Amino acid sequence: MAIDERSELSDETGGPLVAEAGPRWAGAVKAALAGLLTLLSLAQAADTGSRLGYSYYTEQFLAVVLGLSLALVFLGQNDMQGGTSARRGPGALDILLAAIGFGLSLYVAWFYPSLVGRALMLPWDALIAGILLFLLVLEALRRCVGWVLVIVVLVIAGYGLIGHLVPGILQTREVAPARMAVYLAFDPNGLLGLTLNVAATVVIAFVFFGQLLLHSGGADFFNDIASATMGRRRGGAAKISIVASGLFGSISGVVVSNIVATGVVTIRLMINSGFRRTTAAAVEAVASTGGQIAPPVMGAVAFLMADILQKPYAEIVVAAIVPALLYYVSLFAQADLLAAKQDIKPVDCEDMPPIGQVMSRGWVFILPFAAIVIALFWFNQRPEAAALWGAGAALAIGLTVGYGETRMALRHLWGCFVETGASITDIIMISAAAGFIIGVLNVTGLGFAVTFALVDLGQSNLFLLLLIAAAVCLVLGMGMPTVGVYLLLAVLVAPSLVETGVEPIAAHLFIFYLGMMSMVTPPIAIGAFFAASIAKASPMDTAFESMRFGWTAYIVPFLFVFSPGLLLIGSPLDSLIAVVTAVLGVYAISAAFIGWLHGSAGIVRRILIGIAGAALLLPPGIGGELTLWINGVGLLGLAVAWGLGRETSNDKRTETVRS
């Protein structure tokens, strides 16, 4: 069962980026810019410059990356209108903006040492460059992800200019507009700072790795593994979707690309098996979204989080295991119980490849992941360098072995460069915007003021602070790639959570989960909407059903903030109890949602199952010994509900035999 790979290049909205309507020269120019962007970023990841004896500021490299990305965005004309993107060939204004953005960035890159040296004197060329870059990035950001983030940047920048006039704890230091423009453009804490550097090295390296893996036949292998292991089970079509999308999503990190790549097969398979169109779309959307929280790759966020927190990558991955387990336990349980309730059969065995045959043909795709792990843990390589190790292994496999009838040729390599560069522009623009926000927070002291205010709130009511943070995560994440969402929220929200005493890993996983779920949360549930378009289902109905299937991602982050045992932090016994009770609780609540637990559940038994699940889900870290008693009551309630279902099921069998 091969995945239908698309030849067009896709961004987070799923539309073509390079092979789109317009003059042929525009497509050639964009392909050249996208390929060059990837090549330069991979060269930086491999530390090629220093190996060849060249020395330069990292900011010079980032300025070139920014210029290439600006040109790609303006020539691509990705203009967001009401959550969808309207595309046409570049007009005269687009070409002018692309030329200005590219040329200005090259000017900054070439003269950066001089500009930085004269920055305190606010020279005219630095001032003009700073203002123009700010405006160009905002316009490019609007075209990529719409108005929400643009408004956020403008509000924060505007407050930075007038914040010294505000009395109270949110008062900032006074910064002149000219000083702010130069600071944001050229200081390492601004535009050309950490967030852009991470996107231009780590993220691009892993996106390129994913492209090579998929073009080598990895997508077909993942899909066949899912089919061979899950297809013969009850509701097998949905389980195939969950496994395939989870595997694919962990590598890709781009939700809509996951949905398009796997959904064209799995959604149709689910519908043909008997699932409703809305259900098929929701399962695919939630499974593809959840791939990004699945260790070890986590859509490259694990490496970003390790870099930002200055913690070992292994520590991040270990902490993410249980939340990801709970997410997929819930999704599997709901798919399985729904199939039992609706009597949906396994997939036709004729469509299922034997597991032995799949592994014998595709076991080599384990090697790229092994290369990444060895590079990280054995040779202590940086994440971006480890991604290049994996990319090298994937390329070797694609050129020599492939999978089935899929095999790479050297001519396909350029396409991987182009697709990588084209798909990363949204994240580059979001990272640039995050750089502006970081710069304003630093130069005005607004970051300290906001953190102090939120910490003060959190000391009086941490749960209220978490609710506010969750709402901010869902709103800011609407319509944005998950990696970009995380980078933005790591700047705006995570510091205040950490300052209130929340475990740093828990704080960052909290914002990551809630930001990720914006992809299936109305009103701008882009992931759910694209899955609905494939299934020909109602977009809004799909979004609401997706929220039900992915309910754990809204609840579990609150639990592991209060009980780090769910992140395997602390006593092994506490962690074991927390994990076991949480798994049982997740299963019970999922059964209550579906209305099936060892037989159909009426309203009374559903309520009993739901209460039992909630009692089990409460982790020991929240209430201590009292919580253990509550867990025990929940376990007893679940046993009673199970027994009632078994008794009802036996009665029905007896009636059937008698009749």
C-alpha cells in the first residue's frame, strides 16, 4: 500500500510553493533560491566554513538565509486570506519586494562587522536597513501565516515604545524608536539571533533528512509496516492511519504534509471500512498532529528544546515518552472501541503485506535513525550534524536499495534541496518574528516585567496561570507550523512558568502540546480542515471530532506540570504508579467518550466509567496519599463498570442463542 507522493512542493497550508501557476522563469528562480537556501544551511550545519579556514559572524550567514527566504515568500505570493492561501504568479510589487529584501539582506551580510561597530551611533544606513527589514519581515509573515502573529509583533513593539509611560509593574525603560530599530535588526538578541539560527540549521537539516528518507521509499515502508501490524485487527484501517501518520509525523514535523502524504491512502481506507467521513478525517488529523510529540525525533522539536534548555537530548526524549504514550493510547482506544461499537471489520487480508516481507525489504530504514542516535550519544555531535549523518545514510539507502519499486537517482537530490528550502520559509519568517519579540523584551525590560507579573499571578494561583498560558498557546498557534509555534511560545510563555517553580522540561512540553493542538482546534484548525477536504467531510465537524480524539493533549500537560512523575522525573515508584493509573484513566475516559466498554454503555454506565477514569487519571504528585485512595476508588469503579458490561454482553448472547 504505497503512499501517494505529490510532485508539487507544499507548505504548511498544503499548497504548492515552487511548481505553481505563473511565469516559467519565476518557478526556475524560486527553485534556485530554495535549493541555495538548503545548501547554505547544510554547509553551516556541517561547519564547512571553519573547516575551509573561513571566519565570519553567524549573523552574516543568517542575513543571507533571511534574504533568500524573503525572496521566496514574495515571489511565491503565499497570501493568506481567511485561513487559505491565494496564489498567483508574482506581480511587479512582489518582484520589487523580493529584490529589496534579498539585496538589503546581502548588504547587511557584507557590511555586518561595520554596521555592528557603528550601531551605537545610529548611522543612517543601519537605521534604514533596520526599518526596512522590520517592515519586510512583517509583510512576509502576513503572507505566510496571516495577521495574528503580525498583530502580536506590532502590539509588543508598540508597547515597548510607550511602556515607560505605563505605571505599575508593567512599566519598561524608555527606548527611542531609532535605537530600537537598530537593536532589533543587528543585535544578536534580535532578528539575527537564536531562534533564526536554530531554524536555519537544526530545522532545515532535519527537514532535509525527512525529504531524503521519504524519496528513498521510507513513506511506503512506514505505511506497509502499519498495514502489516494493524490491518488484521478490529478497526484496522484506523489503526493503520494512526501508526503510519505517527511514524511519518515524527520525522516530518509539518502537520499538513503528514496529512496529505498519508491521508490520501488511509482516509479512503477508513471510509471504505465503514468509518464515517468525519471520523476518518479526524483520526488522520489527530494522528498526524501527534507524530510531532512522538520520540525520538519529535519533528525536530526535541533537539530545539534541548538546545534552548541546555539539557541533554536524551533527557528531553525520556520526559516525552509517557505523554506521547497517553496520547496514542487514547487515540488507539477510541478507534478500537468505536470499531467494536459500529462492528467495523479488519481490512481485507488481500491488501495486507506480510510483516516478514515488509521487514526483509525495509529493515535498512532503521539505519538512518541509528546513525542519528550514534552521532548524538557516541560522538557527541550537535543535533544539526547528527541530522546530516542520518541524511547521508538515507541517501545511501535511496541510491542503492530503496524500497520496493521506489529508488532515488542522483537527479532527485536537487529536488530534495528545493523542496526543503521551499517548505521552510514559513518557519524562517516565524523565527524572525520571534527574534523581534525577544529583542523588544530584552531592550525595554518588558520580558522581565511580564514574567514578574505572571509569576506573581502564579504564586497565588498556578492553575489560573496555566489556563491563561494554555489559551495564549492555542491562539498564537493557530495556522502556524508547530516548530515555529514552539519557538515563539518558548520566548513568550515558558519563562514565566519556569519562574513560578514549574520544572523547565514540564513548562516547555506544556507549551509545545498546547501550541501543537491549535492545528485541530477551531476556529482555525488547519490540520483538521485539510483532512476534511480529503475525506469530503464537514471541516468544522471534523475539527470538533478531532478535539475529542486528541483530548489527552489538552489535559495531560496540566497533569505533568503538577506531577513530574509523568515525565519520569523523580522517584521510580512514583513514576510507575503515575503511569499505570494514567494509562487506565485515559482508557476509561476514552471508553466513556465512545460509549463502549465490553459492550454498549448506557448513560449511567458511561458516567460511571468517566468518573472512574477521572479518578485514575489524577497523578499521585498532586494530592499525595489522598490521591492514591482516589486512584483506588477509580480502579474499583472501572472494575464495576467492566463487570456490568460483561454481564450485559452475556445476557445478550443468551438471548441470541435462545432465539
